[in-house]
Amino acid sequence: MPELRHLRYFIAVAEELNFSRAARRLHMAQPPLSVAIKNLEDELGVGLLERSTHEVRLTPAGDAFLERARHAVAEADAAVAAAKRAASGQFATLRVGYNWSARFETLPALGQAFKGERPDVELLSEELRPNRIAAALRDGTIDVALALYPDVADGLSYRTVRREPVVAVLSDRHPLATAGTIDLAALADEFLLFPRDVAPRLHDFYASLCRRGGFEPKQGRDSPRTRWTLGTWDATTAALLPASAALELPPGVVALEIATPRDELETQLVWRTDDRNVTLRVFIGVAADVWTTAGTPPATRAPATSPARHR
């Protein structure tokens, strides 16, 4: 395989068609340049240049080789430039994993804020269940994750970037659908808690919330995400979700404010502790500034004075 510097030497000679001018262009003496071109021809086993006392010309092999040599050098230069840009946090790609509920407002607000700060960075997003985030970070599938109470694991760092109220989401055929604001205890017979292995810490948050509301939650076989996607809301069951989910309710579903207890859900960023990627550090910094103390993205949400509904 020819050395990159020999390709650069050949391109200079091929473009100048003069060894002396090519040597000056390359800031080197002519004899080493001539030797390097001869070594390149010997390595390839073909003559690239026809030399005479008065001129230098490309052979058919040299003419064919020139295009490929230019491409190889350009690709090498582009790779070096990309590495430097990535090191400085410019023109990079950042892969963001997120749990389902983050898609309603949290991820879009953060993505818009980050693109305003670094418009040349490409963001790639992938939805993941919270119990799969740690593995995805460790194997490099994603660079950072955004999730409600992600699992805690060694080698990962965490930062809470948003807190928001819990709302009850239920079918508009449910007897409480028109209540507006309810105590969580009113859902003691309706609320079904998703399987713990889907999102252990989030499951435990909801379970604790229900117990302080005076009841033990019933264990369900599916998740709100499944009911949301398939439209399988039962008239006698309810789910608990972050308030931002109420901004995009599917048909036949309503969201009710929870009066008591009023604990807030925490959305956290997760990343590998040893990851020194400059772009990642910028993303983390932007995420810390997106939400006000009230948990509201400043540019993406209008104040609401009543529960969000969709009938």
C-alpha cells in the first residue's frame, strides 16, 4: 500500500509536470522527490510518468492513478479534519437515547436548545426502555441518555435536568374523566402499575407514591406506552405519567391533575463517566439550563390553567 506522502508527491508532480516546481511546492529538494516517485512506481509495478530532458508527461497508468490518488488524499485529509472537529465539539455526531415519555416535550426542548448552541452537530435519537440504557451506554450504542429515573450502574454519571408533576391518564369513558383534579387515592381500584423489570426505579417511585396515597398499586401486565400506542385504554383503568405527556393525548383519553400526594417526577441525563467527548459536555451543560425551576421549557410551552384533555 503506497504511503500517503508518496501520493502527495505524485499529485504535485502530475499537476506541475515539472520536478523542480513540484519540489518547491512541496518545500523539499528535487533529488529526494525523484527517488520517492521512482519508489512509488516500483511498488505499483507500473510507470506513472514519462520523463525526458525537456518534459514530464503522465502515462495512461499515471493518468488513471492520479484521480484515485487525489481521492485517497482528500479522504485522509477529511478524516483528520473530522477528528479535530470532534475533539473541539464541532461538526460532530451525538447519539441520544431516551425513554418513551421524553418524546412529548423533554427531548424536543433539549434538542432545540442544543441545536441553537451547536447547529453543526448532528443529533441521532433512539428510543430505549430505561432497563436497557446502561448496556447501550457501555457498548457505545448511545453517547447519552434522557430518562425518568434510569437504573443506577457503576461507571455512569447522572444529572437531574427536569422535574414535573404527575398526571393521571385514563379513558374519557372512565367515571372520573370529568373530575378535573383528583386525589391519587381515588384511583386505588383503577391504577395498574407496569412490570418492575421494565423500569425498576420508575416503578418504585410510582409504588411509593401510591402507598403514601393510602393504597397498594395493582400490578399490570402492560405499560402505558403500550396502551397509548395501541389505543387499548380500558374504561376502568388509569396510568400515571409526567405532565408533559398531556400535551399530546391520543383520542379518547384525558389527563387529570393529581391533588395529593404531589411528588414530582425527575428526568435525568446519563452518560459514561470516562467519556471526555467535548460535544457531550456541551450537551450536558445545555440540558442543565433548558428548564426553569418550575420545570417549564421557556420557548416550547404555553402556560396551562386547566388539565389537558382530548376527547
